[in-house]
Amino acid sequence: MEVIHMEAGQILHQRPATLTSDMAASKKDHYDVMISYSWGNKEEDFPCQKRMLKLKKELEETAGLKVWMDVEKMRGNKLRKMSQAVEGSDVILMCTSARYQSSNDCEKEANYADYWEKPLVHLKYDNHKPSSWLGILICNEIYYDVRTDAAMMKNLPEIVKAINEKLPSTGSKGTVSSKPVSKGRVFISYQWADQRRAMKLRDELIQDSYKVLLDIDMMDEGAGTSILEVMANAVENADAVLVLISKRYKSSVNCRAEVSYAYERKVPIIPLKVDADYIPDGWLGFMIGSALYYRVDTDERLSESWPAIRRAIDEKIANRT
């Protein structure tokens, strides 16, 4: 949509063919993608923003994209920051919802993106059918379902593909990283005597494009942070938890805390047996219940069980709401 102001038969304002000095200065903050969305309900602690933050992290970590979102570099004039973000981004991820359509700021943002002829990738956050100004903007756009975290993760490869197709072929960064898109985040909970087995599992998971949360890696990344805080964050960010069960695991206070927190937060738990003779009892037996377990007590057993473990992880992530 081109904005034109006519006076005395002359065009006084139209979309410039070249950047002004102010716009050129903003180009130093170049982004592959800008996420345009409405924060969501304050009473529910801004659920849409939380989902978009998760998407931002996935796009950055697994697709190598530089992503702008309105949670950073927002000091100063808000409209100036939003306009610079639109001007400096190659593709706009538009996450539509009923709140998005009713937001004056979102309308300004979307119209300005259209004014600059920015390519759009449409994400659908709720069941609202776009109409009015929003309907006109996106009526011909295919949408990608992000109505739940599980749906978003399932559609992530297609979202990345759509972004990649709309990125310019030249410029400061014109292609998506060849790094594969993550299938989800998997936390490995184990007793330290089984660390070698946990590391073997980590390697298998990474090879199959999962993001792995393992204590020895996370403690290196979170220097200065308490181990309890690191492990709590890992459980909170996990899509599934692999529990390496053994008698040693049951006796560990830290292991009990980890799996109990996962159980409390309803993070799917997949039990793996590292002790073939151990039958879960007590609190661990209660946590595991009648869940199907997989033997990984030897390298050979792990190799045999891996296809089934991978399917179990994928099913748990897909079914999680």
C-alpha cells in the first residue's frame, strides 16, 4: 500500500526508492526476521509473548536466524523503534489473533510493513478469522498453526522453510543456516554413576536434531548459577524428560527433585533402564507407574531401543499441549 499526498498536482510524499540518512543508520541493526504479535492477556501472564519468545529462541538456535522482537532495545521512542525494526528486517512473521486485529500498535506495524513491501509469513495464534484491515493484508497468505506449543514445534520446519524462501538471495545474511531444525528440547535426568550412558544418549539425540539439556553442558553455560536453578530451568524448558532409572537413581535426593518437578509441571517422562535387574519401587515406582520403559544398560541395548525411544519422544512432544 503506497501512501501518497497530492497537493497542487504534485506528489509530496511516497515510499522512497532509497533510504534516508536516519533509515540508513538503522540498517546497522539488520535482522532476518521481525516477529509482529500482540502480547496477550496480562491476567494470564502474556501467553502469546511467551510462545513467541520460545519461537524466537528456536529460530536463532536451530535455524541460525537473527530475530527481532519487542522485548529488547525498546528504550526511547516506541514508534521509532518499531519503524526501525520493520525497515531493518527482511521478513515479517505476523502472528495474528483477535487481540492483534484490535491493537492500534499492531495495525500500525502491519501497515508499515506493507508500505515497505516486506514479505510476510502468517502465524495463526487463535481461531480468530482476520477481517477488516487485517483480512485485506493477509487474505492470500498461507498460515502456520501456532495455537499450542506442540503445534508450533510441529510446524517449525515449515515456518523456517517459508522464511528461507522469502529471504533475499544477497545481502548481509541471505540464507538460513544449514543447521537442522530442532525437533524439541529433551532433558536427561540421571545419577552421576551413569554419566557415560547419559552422554551416549545426548550424542544420539543431537545427531537426530533434538536440543539436549544435560547438566554437564548446562553448568558450563551457566557459570555462577546454582545447580538447583540450572536444573529447574532445564525442566521448565524441556519438552520431554528421559529418566535413567536405577537403584542409584532412586536413592539420589537430586534425582528425586528433578523428576518430581517434571511430574509436577506435567512434562512428559520417558523411563530408560540402565540397570536391567532393577524394578522401580517406592516414590520412583509411583512416578513411573505403568509407563513403558526402554533398556539402555548396554551400547547394544541402546542401539536396539533407539528407534522406539525416538518415536516415544516425538509422540510425547506432539501430544503435549
